[in-house]
Amino acid sequence: MTEILILFLAGLFLPLFPLSMGFNWLLGRMQSPVLRALALLLWPQAGLLLISQLEFAVPDWFLLLALASSGFYAFRALALRDVGEWSGFLATSSWAFLWIPIHAGTAIMNVQLYALGFSVPLVLLAFLGAGLERRFGAACTGLYGGLAESIPRFSTILVLVVLAIIATPLFPAFFIMLVTITQAMSVMPAIAAGIAVVWLLWSWAGALLLQGLVTGTPDDSRPADLHTGAILGYALILVLLLVAGIAGMGVLS
Amino acid sequence: MEKIILLVPLIPLLSALLTQLLFPRMGRQAARISVIGSLLTFLFAVATLWLVLAVPGSYGVHLFDTSALLLLDPLSSLMATVIAGISLIVHIYSLRYMAEETGYARFFILLDLMTTSLLVMVAAGDLLTLLVAWHLIGVLLYFLLGQNTRDKSAWRYAFWTKITYRIGDMPLVIAAVLLYQAYDTWSLPIIFEQLMAAPEAHKVLGLRLPDVVAALIAFSAFARSAQFFVHTWLPYTMSGPTPVSALMHAGIVNAGGFVINRFAPVFMQSSDVLHWVFIVGLFTAVVGSMLMLTQNDIKKSLGYSTMGQMGFMIMECGIGAFSLAIYHLIAHGLFKGTMFLGAGSVINSARKSDYVPKEDLYTFIVERRPARQRLPWLTMAAVTLAVPVFILVSTHWLISQDYFQKQSAVVLLFFGWITGAQLIFSSYQMGTRNIRRMVILAIVSFAVVVLGYTLISHAFDLFLYPDPVFREQLYAAADIDIIWFDALIVLVTLIIIFGWFITFLADRDGGRKKRYASNLWLMFYALTSREFYLPHLYTLMTRRLLKIAERLNVWMRWI
């Protein structure tokens, strides 16, 4: 009974539909970027802590549920305009995949690193979203646009962060996705193909988000661009992510 | 010495970093760093080619003691030289062409990163490195095409490119994972060695592994090389800067032909995949050329011309002529790159004269020129059909006597014959007073092209695939049953001759058609000029999907 309760709670923290709605509801209620960042960072780690208490293997059908949940949120992310909601949906979609390495018996510490690989760029996006709200009153695509011209340094960081979220090489998420597909292939090739399709949906959602913010003609307002300290901070984390990705590539091979 | 292959992609990467770092101090002069980097890259790429020519073989070099492997072999050195050369020209051209544009430094940085990715892709010796480079090319192309951030339409079509490339990435990822699971390594040389030793050793869902992997790689190649159904991105990406179009048509879209060559041992061990590759390539070549002729937008027309050429390149792979596909992609890359970079001059000169040929009646009455000579049609028909056959057969016989034993050779000769006949036929249509001179010139130029093409493709065959047994097996993998083959050749010949006969009749009747034929022709023209409504269909599907996603979000209260 306790085991089933743990599995149920893990389904809440490594979001599986419909439990995933809880996380997205909670994230939507958080106004402070620090709180949002903490939630994005710690939510899956709590799930992994619970999983480490489990004494039986995760059933096969959990993988199908994980794929369905991930695909559902990735697909719905295509129609989102709010940056906060977008990061919540992408978080749900990517964390659901953590069930695959768990099912394959990957050491829990490695899965925790995978969760970090997914979460850290989302944390950066939470802060960037707060930056957009400060400058324009809302972090929403299609409202203002033209950020590439009006705040070029901000948009460069935004582009890189979104690329990291949608698992572009050489960011860690790219290699995590490769590991996930490899592990899924040994269980059921159809799941591996499904993961590849979800990955494609992420790229689509990422492109729509960027095009709604970065491109277009800027309006007359003159928002302040990122200051040097902030750029260095973001750049440092992005470089660390790249280094982690390259190191991950080494581990993978 | 083989470590020189590491420098080739590393130099543009360093140049991108330097351009980024020095731009605030040097301003637009920082772009010259990028050009110098390109020049050095080209020189080192030439050095790798020279090295492989001097000491033939394949060498693997690990990237900074990591597991990433770069190969120095004939294919990588040749492709690296071509890519570095085209990149250098594009860099030099862009110095002034992009001078008035915003994002000048960003453009050169992206160009350098694209060059790095392309060079890593052609030299990748393991599946991980190949996947990384393959994926990055799509991402970088997206940003290069969207260089003008104000241009919504450029971004829209850049997105089409990106999503098609991502669709093409998926099968390559699955193929890589399948190979890794079967052979427990990402290294391409080891995988190929084990695959050649025991091709039947592994199965996927009851199917032979080489068949599944070859099919997946072929699909990836189709998406990257704009084959029919995944081609719509190519003609619409002209909103990007001209140098990017040149680089894309000359160096990026060819990746399909390259990847099929890289996985040649897999295709060699597959059973029917090459036949499907041939059919897709042939269909794309025909449809691409047809769409090219019906477009009234010159840029779209150029895009469809590339699509047709890519179809031809893929078709060459489908008949086992892998090295010929590489020669084709290089030749096409150079001429298409020249066309794009020379587009500005053509537009300038077109402002002075439209070069539209005048009607015969006009030149005869107004300009008082003598009427065009007419030659006996029977003589000209014989010349049209026989001369190309004679040139093609004698040229190939000079190079290799056993050439005609291969089915692929017969297919290529067949295409050569059609092309030659079409060329001579077209020369009669040209408004010249000395038709004999024109025909002789057409025949001589055809002979020179065929001789050059045959000699160079033979040299490419020996250089890229030096092992004669491997070469033979590659051609044999594409062979089909001889009765079917002969029947197909006869059928296609009859179709072509029928087409020429129809053209002759139409020409004789001065373009007049019967009512039903005219209506049918109009319908067909409307369909082709609207690109078979495929872009509309894809747009409609995209909108529907977005609508469904939106509806779902409303139902689920956005959580």
C-alpha cells in the first residue's frame, strides 16, 4: 500500500497526466521568480527522492503514460503565448521522460543529474520571463516583439536558453534525450519513436516562442537591455551547461 | 600529420569567437577576421585533400582525447575542401553585400558556426558527433535565414526549413540508436566493419537491421535534400540573404547525398532500399524540373531547379553510383552558388535589356533579317537521336570496357542520351540564322561535357571507393531483375519518344490544341504552377493542429 502511495506521489512530482495539472496550477499561482525557479529546480528532485524509496520496479505501462503525458503537454505548448505557462508545460513534458531511465534501472543519482539538465534552463527562463514582465508588463508572445533589435543582449540569452530547453546540441538535454531514446528502444521501439516526435514538438514550440518575442519590428518604447553583471551570470550558467553537455557526450560514448 | 583534420573545423569556431569578442572594439572590421579564418580553413582543407591523395587511406583522430572521432578519408577531405571553398567565397561576397544590414557581426558568427558544423558533419567518425553536427546545421540555418529579424516572412519560411530538418533528424537519431544497440559502439568504422562481416546478425521487429537503418537514413537524406513531399521549405527560403541562399544551395542541401555515401556499407548490405531511393530521386527530379518551368517567380524557379538536381543526385545513389552523386553535388553546388552570387549582376543587366527573343515575323519585316534556315526534319531527327548515343557509348567505352555490364551505367547512359537529344533538339528552336553552326556547337559542347563528366566521375569512383570489390558490390546492391530492368527501359523510352512526338506536333500546329486537350493542359498547368497545393495543404494542417492545441488548452484551463 505504501509503495502504491509512493508511486502515486512520484507521479505528481515527475508529472504524469492528470496529476501533472497540480504542478502547472501551482506554478501559475507563483508570482515571485525565485519561487518559480525553486519549484522548477526542486519539484522533480522530490519525485526522484520518493522513487529511491521504491522497492519494486516501475511497471511497463508507466512508460506509455509518461510518453502520453509528455506528448500531451508538448502538443499543448504549441498554442501557448505566456512564457510562464510555456516553461511549466515544457517542464512537465521533459520531466515525464525521467520515468524511462528510472524504468531502465539507471542509478538515481544519474537521473537526478538528468532532471537538473532539464530544469536549469527552465530556471533561467523563469528569470528571463520576470525580466520581460518588468520591461513590458507581461511575458507574452505576439504582444510586442522585435526584441532582437530593442534589447539584443537579452534576446541572445533568451534564444540560447530556449535552445537549451528544447534539447539542442551541445546542451545536456540533447544527450539526455539520446539516452532516453536508447533506453526506450530496448523496451519498445514505438516509445523511442514517440519520444523523437515529442522532441520535434519541443522544437516547434520553441520556434513559435522565439518568433513571437525576438522577431518583428520593435515599438517605440526603449526598454533597458541586460546589464553586464546579469549577462555574465547567464553566460556563466550557459557555458557550464555546455561543458556539462560535452562531458555527458563523453560519458555516453 | 592526420591531426590536421582537427584544425579544419576548429579554425572557423575560433574565428566566430574572435569576431564576437572583437566586434565591440573593431566594429565591422571584425568581419575580416572571419574571412581570414575562412581562408585558413580552406588552405587546411586543401592540405587534408593533398594528404589523402599522397597517402591513400582512412585515419581516425579523436577530438582532444574525447570519444568524438573525426575521420580523415577521401570523402571527408573532398567534402571539406568543397565546403571550405564555398564558405570562403560566401564570406568574401558577404563583406560588402551585408554591409548595410543590421546584425553584421551576428551574420559572420553564424556563418562561421555553420561552416564548423558542416565540416564536423563531413568528418564525423562516430554517430554522436554526426548527430550533433547534423542537428546544429538545421538550427544555424534557421537563424541565418532569419537574419533580418524584422522580416516576418523570412522567419516563417526559416521555420518551415527548421521543422522539415527536425523531421529529417528523427529517423537519423533512431538509426543511430539502433546501430548503437546492435554493435555497442558509436564508432562508424567499427560498426561498418562488424556489419560487413555479419550483415544478417541483427534484426529489428523481425526486419533485417541494414534494411531498417538504410531506410531511416534515406528518409533523413530526403528531408535534407528536399525530396518530394518534404521539399516545400526549399523554394520558399529565398527571403534570407543571398549569400545564405548560395551557401544553402551549394553546401547544405547536398547533405543528403553525403550521408548516403557515408553510410555506403549499410546501403550495400540492404536489400530493396536503394530501389526506393531511386524511385524517390527520379520522381523528385521530374517533378522538381516541371515545377521549375511553371513558376513565374525566378527565385522559386531556382529553388525548384535545386530540388530537381537533388532528385537527380539521390537517384544516382539509388543506382549505386555513389561517387557520381558526390561529383554531381559538387558540380551543382558550384554552378548554383555562382548563379545566386551573380543574381545581382543579372538583375542589373536585365534592366538594360529584357533578352526576350523576338518573333520571326518581326525580325523578318522590321529588322529585315533573313528567315531562319530549316533543315530536313528526318536528317535532324536522326542526328538528334543517334549523335548522343555515339558520343556517350564511345566516351564510356574509352574509360572502361566492362562499363556496359552494369545496370547503373545503362540508366546513366539513358539519361545522358535524353539530355543530349533534348539539347540538340533545343538548338533547332533557337533564333539563329546559321542553324548548322548552332547544332555543331551543341554537339561539340555535349561531347566535351560528357567526356569531362565521364573522366571525372571515373576518377571520383577510384578516389572515394578504391576497393574494386566494394565498388562492384555497391553497384550490385542497386541491381534489379534483368527482365524488369529491360522492360522498364523500353517503357520509359517509349514514353520519352511519345513526349517528343507530341512536342513535334504541337510545334507544327503552332501551339494550337483541341478544346479538350487545351482544358486538360490548363488544369495541369494550374496544378503545377500552384505547386500541387502542397504548401497550402501543409499550412492548413499546421493551422488545424494549432487550433486543436488551443482548444485543448481551453478545455484543460491552461494547466
